[in-house]
Amino acid sequence: MVIKFCAIFFLFFTNIFSQDVKDFSYSTSTEFIKQKKKFPFIKIVFPKKDTLLVESKDVIYFESNDKKLYLDIFEFKHEELKPAVLLIHGGGWKSGNKSMLTPLAQSIAQKGYNCFTIEYTLSTEAIYPKSVDDVLEAINHIKSNALKYNIDTLKIAIVGCSSGGQMASLIGTKYFDKVNAIVNIDGILAFHHPQSKEGTLAEEWLGGTYDEKPDIWQDASALNHVSKKTPPILFINSQYERFHAGRDQMIEQLNNYNIYSKIQTIKNSPHTFWLFDPWFEETSNYIVQFLNKQFK
């Protein structure tokens, strides 16, 4: 019990100091404490070293006069070019950090992919679309260094969790030429929608309420950017409808364009199921199956 507590304590402070963010409310450890009340059997999935992978931490992908942004790389050891998978963490656009997705990146990379977990500017520092622009910079960096990172630039997938899933879907639809596949893990597709319950966190990121900034709220909604060029998309969802806002309408549009989509539901789970056992492996398997279908 003491060992487990120390591990969680260590992870909490690792998450806090791994990036320069001001809001520490969302981390794997704080989420564990929150969700364990309802799901007492859950276990944190910790990072694991694997001899099949080469890991590079805190690689600068963007630098300006006053800021540097970093990504972590998880490369599968093999000479042939591999698909690239970018992972975007959640946290209501204002909290969380890239290290939270290290276990998921490792798990996907072990199946023959090169994965990149992305740091981006949080809403406590800058409002929309700065964080989206950051991820676009990361994509450009990865493509510009394709030989160095040993990736196939025609096989780029973007994976996001919660608010990161919202961002991944927005990038995949609005900037369809940047990626070739999308995985949305419990991220909304429309902000102003009957199923959506977005409030203060969305307002902070989008720079105001819907009444104040209706055009911004609409522009930030992936549902409004679906076209015949939208990449295939996988939805991995919990049972909570608020995180599905716009999904069914998007699928209708995708079907009209004959674009592949699939829903996988993780039943009887917390919203943040991808962080914990017993749902972690199921989530990873769904992602890899989808990526294999698109790229292999």
C-alpha cells in the first residue's frame, strides 16, 4: 500500500513539473483519486521501458523569443518507414500534459508505429486557436524531419483524448491535408449542440460565451468542417453522452461522402478510461486495429 501511494505521489509531481503550466488540476494521479471513488478497482497504467522502442523526451518542435514547445518521441525499432501517430492530451484545454499519454504512446508504438506526444499552449496562456496552431506546427515539424524520424508522410494519424479529441477532430476536418486518419477518444464534435454541456472551460479557451463569440464556437467545432476530404475517423467513447456531442451528425455526413467511420464504446467506465486498467488495453487495441486498417 505504501509503495502504491509513493508511486502515485511521484507521478503527481512528475506531471506537475514536466511542463510549464499553471493549472495542475488535471493529471493521472488527481484523476485516479477522483475516479477511484466510483470505480474502486481501477489501476493506473504506468510507463514501461521496452527494448523494441527508442524514446526521446522533450524534443523542441517550436521556438519563439519567449517560448519553447516540446514533444516526446516513441520510435519502433525497424528500418522501414512507419506511420506516425500524434497524441494530444486532454484537460479542458487548460490543464494536463503530454506525459499523461506516455503509456498509450508506448503501447501503440510497440505495434509498429512511431508515436509523438505533443505539448501545446494551454488556455491559461493563450486562447483559441493558439493550441491548434501549436499542433499544426508539430505536424509540420514531424513531416519536415520525416527521414530523421523514419516516418511515411502519407500515413499520419492524430489521436486525441477528451479536449484533445476535440482538437484532433478539428484539425483532421479543417486541415484535412495534414493528417490521414483521426482517432477521437471521448471528445466533442460540436460546442453549441443539444448534447453539449460545455461551459466555463470552453469559454476560457474560446475567449467568451457562445452569445459573445458565436463564430468562434462554430469555427472550433469539427462538425462544421466535414467534407469529402475528411480522413477516416474512429470514435472511442464512454457512456457519457455529453462527450459525444455532434458525433452522430458527423457520421451521417461522413456516410454521405462514403468516408469510413467506426464507434467503439467502453462500457461502465469513467470518462478518462484510457488512463486506467481495466480499460487501457481495450482502448489501445481499438486504436491499433483502426490504424492497421488504414495504413497496413
